[in-house]
Amino acid sequence: AAGGPLRYSVREELPHGAFVGSVASDLGVDPRRLAARGARITSGSGRQYLELELGRGALLVRERMDREALCELSPSCFLSLELVIEQPIEVHNVEVEVLDINDNAPRFPRQDYRLEISESAVPGARFHIESAQDPDVGTNSVQNYLLSPNRHFALDLKGFQSGSKLLELVLQQPLDREQSALQQLVLTAVDGGDPPKSGTAQISVRVVDTNDNPPAFDRSTYTVSLLENSLPGTLVVKLNASDPDEGSNGDVIYSFGSYTPQKVRQLFSVDPHSGEVRVNGTLDYEEASSYEIYVQATDQGPVSMAGHCKVLVNIVDANDNAPEVELTSLYSPVPEDARSGTVVALMSVTDQDSGLNKQVSLRIPPGLPFTLNSFKNSYTLVTQGKLDHEKAAAYNITVTATDSGSPPLSSQKVIHVEISDINDNPPRFEEPVYSVYIPENNPLGAFLCTIKATDPDVAKNAYVSYSLLDGEIEGLPVASYVSIKSDSGSMYAVRSFDYETLREFQVIVQAQDAGIPPLSSTVTVYIYVVDENDHAPQILYPTSTNTSAALEMIPRSAYAGYLVTKIIAIDGDSGQNAWLFFYLVQTSDPGLFRIELHTGEIRTTRKLGEDSTPTFNLTVEVRDNGEPSMSSSVAITIAVVDRVSKIIPDRRRHFKSPSNYSEVTLYLIIALSAISFVFLFTIIGLSIIKCYRYSLYGSSCCAGCCTVRERSPAELYKQANNNIDARLPQGLKVQPHFIEVRGNGSLTKTYCYKACLTAGSGSDTFMFYNTCGPTGTTGPSAVVTERHLTGQSGQSAQNLIILRNDSITPNEPKHPNPDWRYSASLRAGMQRYVWLLCIWRRQESCVEDQQGLISSGQQSPVLQQAGEVSPPVGAGVNSNSWTFKFGPGNSKQGGPGELPDKFIIPGSPAIISIRQEPPNSQIDKSDFITFGKKEETKKKKKKKKGNKTQEKKEKGNSTTENSDQ
């Protein structure tokens, strides 16, 4: 509901269609908006006097109105209306005042009044005349009275002007019956309309000579309050009137005045003798809140005289009317997805009582998804919370109206609200999955199962249709295997299934409702093909034809239990249908042969005699275990020979046409060919890659697997950069980036190492340290300046050296120390090293060199030119200090601070080469010694060993610090 009420006024008796007011302009709304929003006028009364023209948004007269009929006793007349606008709901109160027009002329209660006046009446005597009645109000009611001209009587209007309904004729001059026994007067009542209207009454005055004093009441007006629920017979008031005359002229009789309304006469009664006014009917405050009773007292004189009074009865309201609920609008059904606050119904409440008895409150039962909103006497029923058609399709809402009277009265009204369904529930299958078992070789159209799904919605939202989702089975669409009826969900087989081809498959069924938008769900249907015994056993060996039997041979010397042959058969079925049993159904010598029931092996039961027949004919039957069972048979001819090898077997039984080859054999041939091709292609690819990598270094890809290629200083530096140790002994004259050769760790032990690189090795280098020389050693012992020491396999042994612990002077190279103490393991390691070195060098004299080195302790010619590395005298091979020395056959001797190009370490198969860069080389690399092993391999080992490798490094650092000290 919006702001205050709209107020209009309209005159009564206007014709149909008369304009009352512009509702659209008063509301500030476009008339077209009113029409679009379904505006309408509602009234609490039964008749509709006004209507709303939607085109102009104007309030018009629908039915001619009579103000006097609408508001009989009220001085003002209002019509209460409600303007209802939808989308959203708005309710406006409209009050229309019905204005009075001068459409009624004044009328006297009687057209003829007869007065009897005693001649003894003195001037100034007054005679009451009933005033005229005019249903109009305001200025249109009676405003003046006129009396026809006469000399005896005048009209006194003071009482009329003060609100009394009585007129008084005043005697101006004494009456003279002898002069005029009857006088005729005309009384005219004139209203204030424009033009004015009037009504007349004839007054006949008869002059008598009798009773000249009328009865008189003690009060002119009596005011009484009376409950509306007073029972009939209840005393209202007791009137008292007196007459000073005597005799019959003083006897007073009470009665209603002639101008008392008939309805009042029905509700009340007056006792003619006692003057008691009592309740005679049922009073209703809602019909009239007050009553005016005019009572007259008449004497019994010959010429009776009467006195008049007014009794004003005020009706006190009692709570005797229950409130009434009127349903003005109902918006049903309501969608179940309606938002909270959606208007469902409009109601108005009326109570005919007044005061507290008229105050009404409405309520609905708790627990409903609805609530009430109020505005004055109008109420709206709105939604509160979520509606669900599946839980409640309709509500019967009992609206209880209770007033505030004592005791309170109440009434109820039931509102039926339906909830319309929306598509908010997908279909639900009765089973989470379906499993169907169907025997193979089923007929086309065989029934499989019925898929059932339900939808809690209603109407089309609950109509479920079934379909198969697209998919493939064995490369074919699902529809080529099964079909489903869209309305019933019954599934049928589209083809005949073969267990040996397809044992099981699954399809996905979708159930979709007809709502907008449609909702759907799916379920998986597993279809299992049940095997039947539809394949007879197939005998693979031996085979026979219709014209010839299979030929088998046994020697004449065959002993009892000799294996003649074995029947090999298969069955395309499965399970117990594929169980095979072998029977010997026919034989030329029943007691000579027997067959194993399950294996099919045919054996002799006794030794053959010298006089036995040269051939035996057998018939073997193979049966499966199906119901009914199926069988196959083969005829076998067994020939008895002296020597089996001399008999040429019949080739016909081994002959098979190309069409009989198994598909599996064909697939194996194709697979082997493909694998061979891929393998060959891989070998060629690897060879090309290796040649390409060697070509980058200028080497030939045709060299052996252990061929060494020259590596750039940058590569050497990268492989040795994690072996840098800056801890140097005193007296070593080296560049800042110096790499020591240390002998601590596993290299100082008498273990033997074998190094052989594969063809795909990216590096042929090993790297390890040697500890510094003894403290205090002077001279350039093991000093390397601007050189790279790499131990590479396959190098020439011309410049090989052996490290010793002795100091090397620039001018006098020392011979190898003959007092080497080689252990057995060390000699074996050196022997292995020399053997490998001979292989790498491909020299035939290696065997002799090897033997001479090991047996006599003398070096071979191959090693005469090389140097040696040896521990100090008496220290053995476990010493941590080593020295360099050229071999005696090497003309190249080291100068001050120089080392040979290559040397070996006893007990190690590796060859160490010392590579010297030109003095003006721009490659600024640290001096390092490496031995043919990939740095990448060392990194992998570091990852696997974890903390163990870290501990070894810390141990090596600790050893270095001790050695420096």
C-alpha cells in the first residue's frame, strides 16, 4: 500500500460515465502504466457505484447514486474504495464524498392538519404544527416556513431555527367562534435550493368553547443511554406530563407523536397511562447510534389538548459483531520458485462495532511459508521462505480475525493457495546400475530389460523419455546393438549376440523430462552375453577327410602304453560347454588301443604281436559337456612298420590351403616385421647421431668404441670445476687456479680399477686428487704451470711417466726406484692395465711387455719411454704423496717446473695426459687433472648417495688439512 488516501467529491444523481477525478495524475503515473499493471477499483460494499477508466486513468460514475439512500441519517456521505495496482502490488485508499443536490421538495407528515381552539384562548396562545421533512441536507433542506395571510394566527419560527422540528402557530387576536367557527390556513415549507422547492399543508382551525389548557411535560427533552444488547421490555425512560384542567380535561394519555418514524415505533413502545418507554425490538448500534422518540400527552377534555416532548436515546455499543474477512484478490497458483515477499492474496477486514470492539488483528497458523502484512484494515498475504511443490502442492490457509472487545470475538476464513510446479528435479533411476544377462544367438528384437526412472515433478515436468547416449561398441554405434523405447524404457536387442565374439558390453541410458529447460540423468546398463553350446568341438590334429583317414605309424616293437598319437581339439564355447571328452567309438582291434578321456592320448594296451595286422582303423569321437552335447569324430589309420623313419608320411594330411592359415599367425608375422624394421631404423639413427657428434670434434666416426677425441679446454674445465682445491703446499709456483693430484681416498688403496668406455660415451675422462708432497720439500715437485692434465685412454705411451715422491731436479732425472713393493692385487691391476693399454694401442708386443713387467720387475720397451709415479721409498703404494719421473728411455726430460705430457699411476689402468696450452692462449682455464670418466655419472651418484657423498667430501677436506700441516 502507498501513501495517504485519494479524496474526491461527486454530486448525487450524476449519470453513468460522469467524471469524478483523475487517478493517474494524482498518483503521478502514466495511464498506460495503470492499464499495463492491471489497476482496478474494489469496494467493500456489494454495489459498485464508481469505476476506473484505464485509458485515461480517470474515476467515473458507473451507477447513478442517491445520497438519501446511501447515507440516510448521516449529514455527510462518503464511499470508501481501494485502488489495487499489480506488478508489484500497490493498494491505495480512495474516499469519495457524495454531495447533496436539491432533488427533494419539503413534505409535511400530513397534508391536512385539524386544530380545535377554544374560544377562550387568549392572544399569544401557541399551537404546534409538525414541521416539514426534507431528505436533503445543508442549504437544500427546509430553510423557511410561510403561513397564508390571516389576522388571527402567526407563525413562530424560533423553535425551528433552534433545531426543533415543531412549528408553532401563535394566536394574535382572540377567536370568536360566532364570527369564524373554522379557519383554513396554508402552511408552506421552502428549502434553500437553487431554484428552491417547497411543500404545503392545509391547516383547519376549529374554534371550540371547552378545555383551554394542554398537558405539559416536566422536561421538553429526555436524554437516555441504552446498551445495544438490551433485551426487549427493558425500561428506557418514564415520562411525566400534567394538565391543570379538571375532570376529563385533565386526564392525560401518552402516545407517539405523529412524526415519530415507523422504525422507531417498532423498536420502542410507550405505555399510554404510565408514560413508560420500553424496548420493543432488537437494537443495533451498527444500524443507528441514536434514536429520537417524539411523545405527546393528550388530555380527555371535550376539546383535547396535547403536550409534546422529545426522548433522545443514545445506543451504547456492545461487542456483538464478529469481524469479517473479505478476500478481495487471490493470486493462485503460486510458482514454487516465487521469491520471498510475493503477494498471494489481498484481504480487507470489517467490524460493525466501534471503539476497541472495532480494532481487529489477523493471524495465520505458524509453520507455513506465508506471512501477513497490514495497512489499516487491508492485509496482504505474502510468501515467506521457499516453496516446494513436491512437499506441498497446495495450502489451506486459515486466516483468523479477532477484535479487541471483551470478550473478544473472532471469525475465520480459509484461503486455498495452490503451488504450481516448475522443473527442478531430474529423473531418478530405480537402480544405480542395471545388469542384463542374455543368452547368445538371441532372436532380433529380444527383450532385454526395462529401465525405469521417476520424476517427482508433475505434468510435463514429470514425463520421462529414454534414449541411448552415443557411443561405440567394437567400432560400431550403440544403436546397432540395442534399442530402447523412449516412452517405456524397454530395451531390445537389435542383433543376435555371439558369446565368442562379444561377451559383454555396456551402454549408457539417458532419462530426460519434458520440462523447460529439460533435466536429465544417466545410468549404465551392463549387458552380459551368456554362452550356449553352439559350437561343436574342432579337431586340429590329426585331420581326416571324407575320402581318406588320418595316417599314424607305430613300430612293430611298440610296447604296452606306447603313445600312438594325441588328439588335439578345441571348442569355441566356454565354461563347461568347452569341456572335451575323448571316446574310442570304433576300432578294428578293440583290445589293442585305449584313449585317455581328458587328454586324448591314444596308447597301446599291450605289446604288438609278430603276426598282427599291418594296419588298424580307429574312429575317435570328441564330445563337449554342453546340454545337449555336440561332437566331432576323426578316422585314424594306424600303420605298423618295422622302422618309423623309413616310412614317408602322407603329405596330404599336412597340406593346408593358404586360406586356412590362422589370423593370429598373420598378426605375428606383421608384428615381427614391424619390430625388426623399428630396431633397424633405431640402429641406423644412433649411428648417424654418433658420427655427427664425432664430426663436431674433427674425429672419424669409424674409430673403435674406446677411441679418444681431443676435448676443448672449455669442456675440460667444465668437467673439473667441482674438483678445484685452492689449498696448496708451500713452495709450489702455480697460477691461482691450480688443481692438485691427490692420492687419498680409494685411489690410495691396492684395489684395481678397469676403465673401458662405450661407443656412446660423451666423455672419456676421470678426475681425482693427489695429496701434496711432504712438508718442507723444495723444488718444483709436481708443479703444473699453465697446463691441463687429463688422463685419457688410448693415448700413446711415448711420454708416459710414473709419479714418485722424490724431488725432481731440473738437470738430473732419476731412474725408477727398483725397490717397489707391489702387492699381488696391485700387480694384477697393473697387468690388467697393460693388457688394456695394448688393446688400445693395438701392438703385438704387449704380451711380452706385460710378462716382463710383472715377472722381473723391469719395464717393457713400451713403458721405457714413459715416466712412472711411485710412492716414497719404504712407504708402499698406500702413501698419500707421489712424485713424477721420466723413464730412462725417454730423451725428453723435464725442465724446472715442468712435467711430462703423460704418466701412469701404478695399480690404476688410467693414463694421465698433461696438455699444455700455448702461452698466448685466450682460454683462461684452471689447471686440472682428469681421468676418463664422465662428470655426469658422478653427478648421478651424488644424487643417489645423498649425505654419504657429503660425508666423504668432508673427510677428504680433513685429510687435506692434515697433509698441509
